[in-house]
Amino acid sequence: MEIEKASFPNREAWSRDYFESLYKIYPEGFIVAENRNEIIGYTIGLPRNDSAEIVSLAVSPDWRRKGIGTILTNSLIDHFKEKGLKEISLCVRTKNKKGISFYQKLGFKILKTIKNYYRNGDDAYSMKLSLHLNPRSASPRSGI
């Protein structure tokens, strides 16, 4: 819960009950990173028909910029790809430049702006990653 509070100061932290409810819905989409039995990061994804949504990603402040977010996200992408899903979507605050850049480096594209998406009135970008392999690319995460 500490990672949640540290990672999302602009919104109320999700409760333990909410995390548990997400886990009950789809435990395979709940991926954590640990170091010496301490949770240092997590990502949560849910399937939606033939696509999926990344609900949340957070890494403990002491462990950021060490590739953990990338490993977690790639693990989730690989999981949904193995399930045969066609795309992954997510929403990120338009003010979250680091988050936007992070997802773009993984191949996510901005689709549109959603006005007043967050409770405090902040706008969000809707982003998407296609899981179809681009024949001209060796990378399944090309975003094409």
C-alpha cells in the first residue's frame, strides 16, 4: 500500500479491498516485483473481450529507473499476447510526461484525450498497443 500512496499522490490511494477485488477478478493479471520478500512494484491488467487494459503500474520510489516498470509491463504484455488478445489499452494523465514517455517507448500510441477523466478534473490520454506482429519488424511490440 506504501507504493500506491507514493506513486499516486494526486489521487486518493486505492484501498486494500480494491486491490483484493481486482485480484479476485483476474489473478493472472496481477504481477508483482519483489526484493527479499518486499514488494517493490506491481502492475495490474484485466482482459476485456479480445483486448486488455492496464489498470495500474507502480514502482517503489527507491527502485525507480532500474527497469522494474519495464519488466513488469513487458510481463503483462507477454501474458496478454499468449492469451491471444489483440490490443492493450490504458489511460494516463496528460500531465504525466514520464508515464507517457515510458509507455511510448514500449510501443503504446496516444489515441485521444479524454477531458475530465480523473476525479480532480485532470484530462487523460487514452493509449493503445497493438499486439499484432508487424511483418516488417522483429518486435511484437511495434505498436502497429
